[in-house]
Amino acid sequence: MKGKTGHCDWKSAPQKKPSPCDRYKHACIICRGFVYLYGGRNTTSLRDFWRYNIVKKEWEMLDCPRDGPEELEEHSMVAYKGTLYIFGGMVDSAFTQAKTPLWIYDIDSARWTECCNVPAETESLAPTNRRGHSAVVYHSSMYIYGGYFGIRGISQEFWTFHFDTRKWLRISTPLHNTGPGPRHGHSAVVYHTGMYLFGGLMGLSEQKDLWKWDFVSRSWSNIRTSQGPPPVVGHASIVFKDSMLIFGGGISNSSPNNDLWKYHFHTQTWKKLSSTTKANFSSKMYHCILGIGVDFQTTSDFTNTFPSHWNSKQKDHHQLVTIPKHTRFYNYFHQQPAYRAFGHEESNAIEMKTFSLPLEPGGFCAFQTTSEAELDPNRATSILSKDESLRLFVSSEKETFAAAQVVGEEGTDCQYATAVDEVGSDTNVLLLVGGKPLSSFSEISFWQMEFDSL
């Protein structure tokens, strides 16, 4: 959506062959400048694993050995500190009923780790297989809500998985605070200290209610609004600035919609955004949406991963971050450098106007880069310096999301400067990946919407 027009325009996103086949009920995530995609359904359940290089606009099929996930659909995938976590989505069987379906993929080593089976007598210590649940990241944990067990019914279980200890904990709430109840096909996002859950299917009825889980008070609240999206299932949501965007979805036995809604967290109001679609663009459900740009939130709320005393220190002054020698910055959609380099006589510094990173008291946070085999060296603009390190000016708490985008990471560790749109640009891109109905082409349905404000 451009400027003041208030109009959203979907355009076909560039992708070179080979590419994944079209699918729905798959899972996608952006990590370190790549789109990762796993599984879903075409005519059957799929177990292929792909990543999309946003710089080269190319898909690459990754290995998925026996210790990786199997055929999955309506599963979830989140990223934390360079590691992908896939949960649920297995086809129902006697085997899956006694198993915690969690697979962990380390991007650095390109290795999968499968969690051990859970014996039937200790099922309560970890969640069993389910589909259509939601998964979000808050601080150093993944939170999973709902889903369905096939013929065993729908879940209202609420679980948390701590990434560092790799332990599960079931979250219990008081009887008078039951929350959203059993449902699947809903969406959930994290904004500041709350998880916002919308819609989904409860029994045979699609919902349009909005719930908030407060991580501090550990309680649910129902947010009542006079307007908003209709009952919907199989939609997708994402955080943009101080709002939640919801796209697509539908109701049973009916065609999906192509509505784009915005919910503003502070005013608690909904707004339907007008949209323009191309001739071969179709409404979608059971799709994925992803955001690229400084105004999109990463997997978790980056500003909340730092102690509060850091935030107050960032408002009034600049700080310096040390960057290792040979660090390279890349540009998502433009070839202009993402920074302004000074000459050698000007301290070999690089001025970054639009992002900041809180610093550990008494120390610096080192940025690392992905290997040049992973990113396109031909489009890279290397830092011209013979010094062992350079300095990066950073400022303002408000721009922490931009730092997260540059680092390409969620969490307090500073890792991997990756492909990044022009820092300081007001351009953001919303990606739409796959969805039902399937396209008439063999490659996956892949669309983008560019806008600078909403």
C-alpha cells in the first residue's frame, strides 16, 4: 500500500525454478534472510523442506533425512536463535497418539533433532500430536494453544516449551478464567506482553472473537469490539507496527476471502483495508503470510527480550556496536547500500540512522555474518576497511525491530547480519505463500504487497 492511497496491491513475487509445488496447510518462517518452508498438502501430505533466498529470488530444496519430520500438515514452525522448531501435524495413528511431535533444525549444522517419544503413562508431561494449533515465541519459550486430535476431538490445552532447557510445561488457568476454549484453525501473534488469538473453529462453528493472554498476569481476557472480520478459519496474522494484520481465511463449504484487516492494539479498533488483485490472484485459506521490513515484528517481540533498564538508556544518546571485519550487508529489494560509509579519515565508521541495539553493560555485542555461500556475494557491498573491527552508530529504542531485521535473529544474542532492505527506507513487504485453492501453475503461489504505511 503506497502513501495516502490506502490501497493494497498484490503482485506476483519473483521466484526462479525449481520451486516447491503449490500447497496449503504448510508452515513458513523467515530466519536470517531466508524463507523456510516445510510440508503441507497438495494431493497428499508432503514432507519436503525448502528455503527461499530473498536476494537471489531462488528456492533451494534442503535435505530432510530420516531423523527429520515426516509428512506434516497444519503444523507450526517458529525460529529462535538460528534454530527452527516444528511441532505437530502428523497423520493420526496409534503411533502418533503417544508421541510429542517436535523436531529441531539447527541452521548452522543443517541437522535435525527429534524429541524422544513420550510414554503413554506420562503423556501429561508433554503435548501429544495435534493439528491446527497456534505457536508463538515470547522471550525464550514457545507457546502452543489448541489444535485438534482427529477423532479424539478439539484441544484447549495451553503449553509452553522452554528453548534452553527443552522442557514442556502445561499452563493452567483458574476455572473462572477459561479463555478461548477448544478451537483450531485460529491465528495468534505476540505484541509486547500479550498473545492475541483470533477466530478459528470451535466445534462446527467458525469464530470471530479476539482474546488476549497476558504473560505478566498469566490470565485471559476477551477483547470485545463493535466491528471486525467475520467468523473465519484458516486465516493468517502478523504484527505490523502497533497493529495486527489478518488476511484471508473463510468458513466451511464456502469460498475463502481476500480481505485484509488491521487491528490497532492501542485503540482496540478494526479497519478493513481495500485491496487490488490481479487476474490470476485468488482468495486464500490455510496459507502463510510473512513480513519483511523494519516495521514488521520478528518471530518474538524483540524489544521485550532485553531487560527494561536497557530501554531507558537508549532514548537520549547514541552507542557504538563493534562489527567484525569483512561483515557484509545485503539489500532485499534494492541494490543500494544499506548504510553510508565514511572515508578512512572519518574514523572508518558507518552511520546507521534507523536501528539500535541495547548493549550489555560493560561490553559490546558482536555481529557475525552468514557464510558467503549462503548469501549472494555478487550483490554484497563489503565494508572498506583494513581494521579488525568497525563501529556502527545506533540510536533510539523505537528502532530495535530494525536491528532485529539486520541481525536476522530473535533473542538477546547478536548473530548473523543478513539480507536487509535499505535501512532507513519506509518500504515494507508482505509475502503470501501458498494456500487453498491451489493455483493452476505447478510452482507455489507466491505474492507480495509493498506498502509504506497503514
